Amino acid sequence: MNNPWQKIKKDNYVLSIDKDRINEFNKNESLPPKYKIQDHLIPDPFFGNKKAKVVLLMLNPGFGGKEDKDYEQNNFEKILLKNLKHSNTRKHFFSLDNAFEGTDAHNYWKPRVKELNDFNDKEFDNNFLSEHLFCINLFPYHSKEYKKIKGGLLESQKYALYLLNEKIQEKDSLIISMRSYKPWAKAYSDEFKNAETFDVLVKRKKMLIVKNPLNPTLSQKNLLQKDETDGFKILKDKLKESL
């Protein structure tokens, strides 16, 4: 499947295939401001190393209110745009890069991986993790809080599902559901009707689920699975394969 984000243009951040539905959603006068899609911000449908063995599933990029200012820090805007084309050549998971310390992205992701950083004399520092994690958002556009758009998936969301399916088909990948397990599961089953369901993937430990999706940290406690499987150990072992 071709990457629709190759067509993104500076200062025109809603893809043409999504524009009508995004505009219709935002024009709803009864829509609370917290749900409004921030169409002036660069979308985050995915980020990280597309070749990484560990894939993190999130719901949507948030809106902290200072993203425009963050873009000015160390060419952050340029890196975000290159990310949409899978063309960043190093430190793919840019939210862990200390060059962007203080940005909303860095402030969000740094505590999510703290326990990995502290493991085994910082074996998994942020330089390492930035090359060995890949994150996919189910919904690509920013808003303070997420609200589902009526009418099914946006056209651009199908590429997110395509990326996920690629990783699921790889024998050595590990998927971690960090937010919105059920919406992801339904979207995937609808798009790939003959594929294994998320529940099957969980049973055979191809997929892990965090216990607290409201605080989706990659930690010992949060990755303890319902059947008492040590998901944190599974994650560490998978990352060690790349050391």
C-alpha cells in the first residue's frame, strides 16, 4: 500500500482524502472545543523505526497548546515532516531525543520508558530505544481529547492498519497495545477479515496489553498480563535481540 502521507505539504496538514470529513466534523457547532481537530498541526499517524521489532499501539496525538512553539526547537518541524515519509535516518523515535527536551512529545514519552532506562545499568537508554521502537496511532490528527468521527475510518487510517498488519506478519515482532485495545481490534478485524484476531494474538503472546491504558507505561507492573505472564520480561527479551 502506498503511503498517503508522502503527499503532505507544509502548512496544509490535512490530507485531501480526509479533508471533507475533518471539515464537517469541526464545523459542528455543538462540538465541545476539547474534541476539535487541530488541523494546523502536523499529524502523527506513526513515528519511530518502521523496521523495529517492538510496535506500540496508541490512539491519537494529543494537543497541549504549545506545539507551534515546539516546532521551532532544533528543527523539530522538519523532523516531523520527514517522519511522515519514513525518511528520518537516525533517532527515529524523536520524542525520546534530548534535543527536544521540554516539548510536549518529550514530556509525554520520557516517563513511559523510565523503567526500561533504569533496567540493567541503563542498557536500554533512549538512544537505543529511539532506534528500536515503532509507534502507530489509530487516529492521526491532534485534539485535546479524542472523539470518534461518524462514518467509519478515515481513508488515511487504512495505512496505519496496513503498517500494523506488516508487523503482525513478521515472525519476530512484538505488538504492545497501550491504548484503545477494542477500537484497534475492531478496525483491524474489519480491514483484514481473514487475519488472526487481537484476542488470538494476545493468547499466543504476539501481543501484550498494558494494565492501565490511561497511564500506558512500559513497566513491570503495567505489563503484567491477566494470566500473570511477565510481559515486561517478554519486552526486555525482545529488545535484547537487537543489542
